[in-house]
Amino acid sequence: MSKREAEVLALVGAQLSNAEIADHLHLSVRTVENHVSSLLRKCDVTNRRELGRLARRGSGESRGIAGLPVPLTTFIGRGAERERLLEALRVARLVTLVGPGGVGKTRLAIEVAGAAQGSFSSGGVFVDLVPVSEAYVAQAVAAALGVTERPDLHLHEAIAERLGEGEALLILDNCEHVIDAVARFAKQTLSRCPRVRILATSRERLGVPGERCLSLLPFPLTSATVAPVPLTSHAELLFLDRATAADPGFTTDPATLALLCTRLDGMPLAIELAAARVATLGVDALLVGLDDHLRLLVGGRGADERHQSLRAVIGWSHELLDDQERALFRRLAVFAGPFNLESVVAVTPGMTQSAAAHMLGRLADKNLLIVRRHSGAARWGLLETVRAYAAERLEKAGETETVRQLHLEWAAGVATALEESLETAADGRTADSWRDDFDAVADNLRSALAWAPDGPGHLPHRLARALGHLTYARRFLEEALGHYETAARQAPTPREAVADLRAAADCTFAVGDIGRQPFDLLLKAVDRARETGDGDLTAITLACAVSAACRQQVEFEEEVPHESKTGLLAQARAVGGTANPTVAAHLAAAAAWMATEAPPSTHAQAPRTAATAAGGDGEWADPAPVAAAVEAARATGDPVLVSAALDIATLAALQSERRRHACRITGRRLSLLESLPRHAPAACPEIVDTFRMAFYGFLGVGDLPAALTVARQAMDDDLVGGSYLAAAHLITPLVLTGRFDEALSLETMVWEGWQRVGRPFGPQLGPAVGALALAHGLRGDSDAAQLWRSRALNPPDRQQYARFTAFADARLALHHGRFEKVAELIDSALVGNPTAATAPYRAAIVAELAVVADLPAAADRLAATSADENDWAAACLARARGRLYEDHGQFRIALAIWERIDARFERACTLLLLPGRADEGMHRLAELACVPPKT
């Protein structure tokens, strides 16, 4: 194994996608794919999941807690609390450490996480929620885990799938301001991931069933009057440690030390802030200052006294700053998350970077700032308690609106620069650092947009659109959709709003469960386009709406009436000029989609959609509009438009039952994938649809190696891959090619993944479920076969999901010689659309079953079954003819086809029928661990 392969293997073990590995190692995705393929062979494993497990075992991994802060100071005291917290984590799955701000919850959680991480084989993550708002808790966890959304797999579902069955610890720090969102997240995660544990810190409990709460109190105090030399308390030890760090020569008498800690109520943050001042003030001045500020607080020393002592220390520390330091300190409150020098200068006009660096250092020395590192560069942050005080001072100074406006300008500029960095990365496949840079500022960008004025405005619009682009590229897909909708509302011109609404419509294809959403968004875009008075823009937008209504009608609860689409197309033609190639391409595409539709009278019997590869009797589509759409798209040179036009041509070919021609067209779409901009929502519908149509297209013609290749490519794709649905697509060609071990290695991932995300049983799972039933049945495990069969038959609309299971039933009846219900099996297998991808398999297997079962009409059925458009079916029918007519030549024809499409199991079964080849066939079946056939 080369050094580079070892690096790739380690990152596969860390559950990074190929695109993420490419970014990390500065390689192309294609190179990473080659390394992964090589590793699969060298490690003798069948899939990426097993390769990852092998990598983690080989590294002796416990993976550690990602993002766990490295403390720069000594941990003092809290031994008993540490042990209680560790014990709570051993017995409870949700533990919340509760206490007031400044009491040391975060520091204790860090110590406990470090001590406990060896107990969690899948590691975990530390997530600081201070800069996070209610809507973005899942994004914060996902970023820490390296998880992204996929079509039909929302972010919280992707998180659950990543955590899966692994033993992992999530530390959610500072939950109080997002308590409801954290409670929902914790409840969902714990219910879906049975071996995950969560340690939360908060000022109040989450209120989730099963939660165990531990209260953290200030340090206990030692009275200065109990004895001449009192025993040093943990509060005093903390003060001594921090004061000595500020002034190595610091000394004081025990009584004064105890008095100081008493004034500070044993609050660790108050102690640290006060201790940072001893070098410049001395102990006596420290006591006087504390007393003065405590007397200024209203309400005396009641139940709130601990909070008051902390507030007094913060206020007193603030008063000791000079005017410049105070001005900078209060302006830092505008940052929701960590900030760097450039961002500080942006909200403090007139200040140089060197001056800002000097003052930030002074504030950090006084413990009013915390220092962090990001990619080797310094970043600063405010503890939430300190930030709240700074915000009060900003408001009191009357500067809140001014500073927020400066912050908005900075955020818009940073977001634009990140977009440029993304564009520099071309198609997102080359190495770049924009993801890390985005994660570092994402919370500040989101907060700037949340504070921005409502209504149209240049800066809010610029930031909202950039956030839509960046979060889409970051694969926070639902968030991207929301930002584009926000951008449309804040667009300063109707033209800008049209672009935002079209981007939002494109995002819906990535989000999944789209319904009418893209069509409705495009209708809103039409209204805004009309406001511009630009006929070409209006025509393009109207044409897009027509195309969406035709292309995605299967997603609509209620189909858009044919006459409505005809009217929209007529309006587009009336206002658009075809001299513009882009206008001409959109108009031609809309016209071609309309040409592929069935006459309205037949819609109820057979709705048509490219996504389901459906077809019907005869050739509906007039070939001229379809050819014109492809030609017009090519004239633009836009690969997105070309791919969309080729999809229309694919559907037209399927409608005329020309599977192979449709497959060739889809092959051309596959070749366009490399040229599609993966970070742009406009390409999303084409990427998603191309993988789906290519997979079902190759499956439909029986080209199993090609179907398997596409499924593997999709599995590793950063937009559509990596989920249980992508694994489900892999299973069907794996079973049909006889790769039963690899297929069965995915069954747990598919089933538990579906259960964890709690999604409805979708048609994407239908073929995989039937294929798994078939694999188990061929290996003689009837119980497992029946289990998967029952899963396919459970959904209410069982016919939609059970079609491939009907094929599996017929194939198993043939293999095991069970002919009691052969007529029922044949009827079940032939139900459904005759142009669906699995239809040729079902038709061919029941024809062979009828021959072997010696049904009276077997010869007629065999003669009537066509196999011109599917290689698997052609081989199956050739074998059936060999059985019926005892024609060894037909067996040899079948054998040649099985070899060409790599159908190992079927080839072995066919060998049994040829004289002198039976032993070879039995040997091959034994290698596949299949029971011998009885027919």
C-alpha cells in the first residue's frame, strides 16, 4: 500500500466522501476514485462501508472527539463533579450539566469528554452552540461531523445515518438560548441512534424524557475567620493559579485570599477575570473595586447574588479599560461567533490592523476575550456572559444600529469573497479551503442576515443570495433554499428576484419531497419577470414553469391541467424573441415537453414522467419538437440546457419503447456531468436526474455492468451519494450479477438507515427489497427471504413497491421447483407499466417459469415475449427456448450473454443444462454459496 493510499484509507475510515477526500489531499475526485477502487481490491473487501471499518480497526481507533477545545490553563478542582458526570454518562444517554453562566460548565464538560472519549469507539464531536441560532442547530452538528444533505435525505436524517449504530458522544455546549431546538434534536437523535450519548451544558434542563441533570455550583468557600491558617479551597487555588500566571511574583495572605474569593462568590469566571487584574492593581485595589461595583447593583445579595458578583466583576473590568478599549469591546458584541483581525477592523472604522491586534491582546490578557486558532491564524471570541454585557454597553452608547450596519457590510463582503473562492475552485472538485473558511464565519453571516432590515435592500440581498450559493455548495440544502427565498424578498429589482426564485426552484430538486414547489416558485418568478418589461426574461421564466409542470408532474398531488400549460407556453411564445439562443432553447424545451404528453383523455390511465421512465402504447411524441429542443440547447453551449433537452429525448424514446436508444441518450447525459457546475443550483436537477435515469436506463436494457458502475459513481457523489438510498440502488445490480456477499453487506445499512430517518417507504427501495429477498432465497435462507418479501408487501400502495419482489418470487419458484401457485406468480409479475425498468425481467422470467412448469400456453407466451431491448431478458428467453426445444445452441447463446453482462449466478445455472458443464456450474454455485436448483 502506497503512502497516498494509506492517507485515502484513513479518510475513508473517517467517513469522508470522495469529494471531501479530494479537497483534503489536493487531488481530483477521479484520482480518489481510483485509489478507493485499488484499496477495495488490495484489502479484499466488497464495499466502502467495510473498507471504512477495516481502516478504523487497523488504526486501533477510538476516533476521539472532533473539535474538542484544548485548554491553555490548568484544570483545578471539580474532581467529585467530574466523577459524577462520568458515571452519569455510563448509565444515561442524555446528561445535562446545569448551572449559571460563568460557573465552569464548559471547562468541566471538556475535561469529562477528554476522559470519556476512549469509551466511544466511533468518537464524537464537541459543538459550541454560543454563535448558533434556533434554526441552525442541526447545521452546527452537521458541520462538526462533516455531514451534508442529499436529495430525499434531510440534514437531521443525514446526521442520524452518519451516527448510525456507532458508539459516539455528542457534546452540545451552551444550549440555553436554543433550548427547544436542542431538545428536539436530542430526542430525534437518541431515538434513531441507539448507542449515541449526549452531554449538554445549559442554564436549564432540556426537558427530554430520560434526561439526567447534574447541577454545577460555584466553588465552596473557606471562611477566613475559621482558623489562623485555613485550608486552601479550590476557589483560592484557582485564584492563585491565574494570578500567578498574570504576575509570577504574586503573593497574598490566606485571609485576604479567602476574602477575595468570598466577594466573588466562588464563581470561576469571576475569579479568573479578577485574578487577571492583580498584576496592575494589587490586592487592595482589587477588593475596593469589587466592593464599589457590588454596591451599585440593585436588589442586594439575594438569590441572584452569584450572578451579581460575576456581573460586578465584568462591569468593573470594563470600567478599568481606557476609552479605545471600551469602544472596541462593546463593538465586538456584534459578532455571534469567532472573529479575526479583518472583521474587527471592519466594525471599527479608522482602526488599523496593528492597533486592533494590540488592543485585542490587551482584552485577552484581561480575560475579556478568549483566543482560538483556525488554520494557524488567531481568532477571538467572547464568552456569552461577557458578550451579553458588551451588547448592553453597545446599546447604551447608541451605536447598535451603526455597528450592525458595518457588520452587515463586512458579512456581505466576506460572503462575496467566499463565492469567488468557490468559483476559483471551478467545478468544486479541485482542492480548496473555502469550506473551512465558510464554516469559520457561517454563524456571523447568518446573524448579520437575521439582523438586516426587512424588505428590499442591496446589502441584505447580496448577503442572502451569497448565503444561498454557499450553503448549497456546502450541501446544507434546505438552508440554501430558504436563503434564496429570502433573497427574492429582499431583491432590490424584479430582475434580481427572478434569478433568486429560479435558484430556489432548482434547490428543491436537491431537497427532495418537492411536490409543486418548483412550479409554484417559477410562477412567482413569472410575476416578477413581467414587472421588468423584459419579454425575453418573461418568456424564459414561463417556459421554465411549463417544463417543470411536465417534467415533475408525478410529484404533484394534483396535476397542472394541460390547457393551463398550453396557455403558459403560448404566453411565452408571444413575448420572447427566438433570435436569442437561450430564449429559443427554453421555448423549444417547453414545446418538446408538451409534445411528449399524452392526450388529456389518457392521462388518468398512464401519467408520464421522465423520473419514472414511464411510457405507453405507440409513439406519442412528435419527434420534430424533441429534435428541435436538443438542437436549440446545443446552440447555447450550456451543458445544463443540453442535459435537460436530452432528458426529453430520453422520455420520447421510452414512450416508443426504444430502451436502447434511450440508454444511449442517457449515456450522453452522463458524459456531461463533468462539465456541470456542481456548486450551482441550476445544475442540480440535471445531476440528480442524470444519475437516476442512467441507472434505470442501463438496468432497463440489462447492461448490468454499466448499471453497477453508475450506482457506484452515485454512491460516491457528494450531492446524491452516501445515503441508504444510494446503497439501495447498488443492491439490485449486485444481486443480478451474483455479487450476493456485497449486496447482503448493505442490507443492514439500507434497512436501518430507512428506519432511522423515519421516512415513508419509497419506490426507490422497491427493487432493492425484492433483490435482497431473492439473494437470501437463492442461498436457502427462506426466513430472511420472507422477511424482506414482507417488507416489500407492507406499504399501503403495495403494487408500486412489490413489482421486483414479484420477479424475485417467480425466480425463486423456478430455482426451487415450486409450481403450486405458478399462475398467480405470473399474473403478479406482469402487473404494472410495461416500460418500467424491471418489466423485461419480469416478463422473461415468467416465460421461462411457464416452460419449466409445463403450462399449456408456455410456447405461445415464450414466442410473444420480446427481448430485443434487454440483454438479461434475451439470455433468459434463450435459456427458456433451450429448455422447451432441448436446443443446446440456445443454451450457449444464453451463456454468452450472461458472460457479457457478468450475470454470474445465471451463468452457473445455465452451465448445469449443458452436457459436460454441469460440474463447472455446481462449482460456480458453491462459490456463490447458493443452493443447487431443482430445475
